[in-house]
Amino acid sequence: MTKEFRGFVAVNDVSLSVRRGTIHALIGPNGAGKTTCFNLLTHFLTPTRGRIAFKGRDITGSKPADIARLGLVRSFQISAVFPHLTVLENVRIALQRRRGGSFDFWRSERALDAFNGRALELIDAVGLGPFSSTVAVELPYGRKRALEIATTLALDPEMMLLDEPTAGMAHEDVDRISALIRQVAANRTILMVEHNLSVVENLSHTITVLSRGEVLAEGDYATVSRNPQVIEAYLGSGHA
């Protein structure tokens, strides 16, 4: 994939292959092009050049909503939940997609209550059972990220793209979300952008390192962490 912005090349000929059933990390210094790659894969941005395939199907040019319906679902750097709805209501909205209609906001609450059972299962699965009636804006940051993962799971994805899932978290929240990612990856494929290298080391099967919009190295953690170019890219950008 290549993405240019008025002459500036943000992503330059990046080839990325993610194996089914693995956790694949996309890492690199700030400005390396990681989130731009995510935006290209889910078509929030259109590639200047290149093709994107999911499960053998060319999805280049597809709408983001259509890509999500195929089972390729992403989260964002900033927690994307409805702040003034409860945890249960947030997850239930994601489940309503299965109805296939556009007028669920006008249906009776009794009709929507049919989704409560599955919503509570997902809420329990991400450790938010005691918070099901809590308004999302009142949740600590780490719990909001768990809620976002629950809403993503409600879309029944085959592949999840997680954009900096542990960013800005305290240590205990990092441990909780890392365990959750490992749990939900049991029967799914995960591609994640992550700056916390201990999380990358503990979770990832394969790591692709980007620098200045290009692939610098790829392999397991032991391989890429010893790569002189990777060390230089991080040290040169103020990263240890």
C-alpha cells in the first residue's frame, strides 16, 4: 500500500500479510505510518496505490461499514463509546446491527431487551459485569477500553484491528487489557498498533516495524528487538 498527501508519502509500498488466528503487532516510532495503515485497511483513507484483500477477497474501495460487515472491525486510539449511555446500552446498540434494519431507535424497549442476554454475556467476558448499569462517562479509562472491546466483539468479528489498546493506562489496566486481548484472540485474528513494547513482546506472534512509512523489519520479538535498524529508529526518535 502507498498513501500520499499532496506530495508527502505517509505510507510507502508497505506489504503486510497477517496470518489467520495470530496476534500481529504493527509498531514503530511516532509518525511511522501505523495509524495511516489502519485507516487504509478499513478504508477510512483510500490508497494512492495498492490492493487490500481480506479472506481472499479484494476489498479495495469498499466502504468502511461494508468492511466491518465482512468481519474486519477496528477500534480507535480515542475510546469510541456513547458516553451518556450505560455499559449495557452501548453493547446492545452494537448487537442491534444483526436486525438489519435502520429504525431500531423507534422500536419499543421491550423489543430491544431481546439483546440483553447476549449483551450481558459480552460485558461479563470483558470483566465489566458489575458495571452493566454504569453510564460510560463514569468509567475509568481502562474500563472504557474494555467496553470498546465488548462493542467490537458484539459485531462478531473474524479479525480485530486494535489501535493502541493500552495507551494512557495505569499498569494494572495494561495487565487487564492485555489479558483480555489474549482471551478474545483465542478464535480470532488480531492486528494491533501498540507502543508498549512489553505488551508487544508478551502477546505478539509476529511484529512488523514501520519507520518513515516503510517496513523496516518483520519477525518475532527476539528477531526485531535485536535488529540494528530497529534499535536506531527507536533511539533516534527518543524511544528506549
